Amino acid sequence: MKKRPTLFALLLALSPAMLHADDAGNAVKDFQYKSALQASQDAIGRQVSTWPLTDADGMARSFAGFRGKPLILSLVFTSCHSICPTTTRYLAGVIEKAREALGPDTFNVAVLGFDAANDSPLAMKQFAQQQGIDEDGWHVLSADAKTIKGLTDELGFEFFGSPSGFDHVVQATVIDANGRIYRQVYGEVFSTPLLIDPLMELVLNRPQPQQSFLDSVVDKIKFFCTAYDPARDGYFFDYSLFLELVIGAVVILGIIAFLIRELVAGRRLGNA
């Protein structure tokens, strides 16, 4: 089982811009971010409710509509002019790599505006256009204050009003196909496998009940033979691993065939 990173390590992974404090209250502000990060980690394993949402075209949606596939959820506020745009553009690049590795329709991606007073469907649509995510496969969402409060509590996402808008932990939440929080990924910029590896575990290593036996076997082969190449920051199908599996299977079958042949030959000699 993988160990969860310590709070200290996770704090180091956060953007330095998220750790600023008032001149008179460094210790207090640091404590707030540590508690916010702890709340985020405590949310792992929690079920997300079927909250009502509104898409960028003003159409009513429900969180239940994302069930059936893993979901990557990022929270932003549209009046942010630095961290939220940077985070979203970087996330878009990682999502593109994930789709290349896993397939374009294997998971959902949503960006939700958590500033209920200002993040209207129109504001979210403009934000999406500015960040280049106004395309198929991206869901850009708004919600009322009650929903934002309930949903952010479930996600372990805490935010504080500040002169620049809001202070918050920069996180993308990985939610499984049943609506349960599976992983939190932190920072404006993060290592690509931190997001794609948990997606691989959900998409390829946890077959859905309706999958045939053959589909399940194929998905497991994809999981074990898909490797990350840090040189090009992308994933590829490692045929050498597949060949090793095939060669290993052939060797085992050969040994079994040899033992059966020797057993049959021994019985013949015993009967002669």
C-alpha cells in the first residue's frame, strides 16, 4: 500500500504564492493552511453528494451526472488573475497527456467556480475561453452558495477571504466512478504521474461490473504495460514488458507440457 505523504511534504509541494501571510500573523496563517491541508487529506474516501450545478450555458446539472467514470475536479474563482489561470492551463496540459495514455472518453474533467456571488455561468464561460478549456470533454460549472458550502465541505476544500480575493489550497480532486474521493493533487505545477497514476488505477485496474472477462484482461495488460517517460513527460505502451509477460507465459506452459509428457512417458514404461 502506498503511504500518504506527510503534511510537511505536502506543504512543500504547494505553490509559494499560497503560503503568504499578513505581516503581523505569520504563525496564525501557517496554522490555517496546515489545518486546511489536513481537512483536504481527511476528505479522501468520502462520498460526494448529488449536488445541483449549472453549466456554462445555464443548463441545470447534477453531480450525479458524473457517475460512471472517474472525475477530475478543480475549483477556481474567476476574479483570480494569476494562480487560478496558471493552474487551469497547466492542468489542461496534464489532462491532454492523460487522454493520450488512457483514451479520450475514459474520465471526466470539471472546473467549478467556488465564488458563488461572482462565478456565474457567463463568468465561467469567459474563464474557460480565456484558459482554452472551452471544448468537448471539459465541464465548466457554477453553483449557489448553499451548494458551494456543502460541496467544499465534502471535498475538504477550505478557502479564506483576502485582499486579493481568496486564499486556498490549490488542489485537483480525483473522484472515482461511484462518486467517492480517491486522491488529492496539490500545486499550480505538479509531477504528471501524481494525477495520471491514480487515473490509471481507476480506469485500467478497476474493471466495471459490465466488463467481459476479455476486457478485464486487456485492461490489466494496459495497466502493467503503460509506463511514464520523464524525458518527454508522457506515457507510452512498453512493449518490452508485454513481451516479457508473453515469454514468461510460454516458458511456464513449456515446463508444464514437459512435466506432463514425462509423466505420461513414465506411466507407459511402468505398464510395459
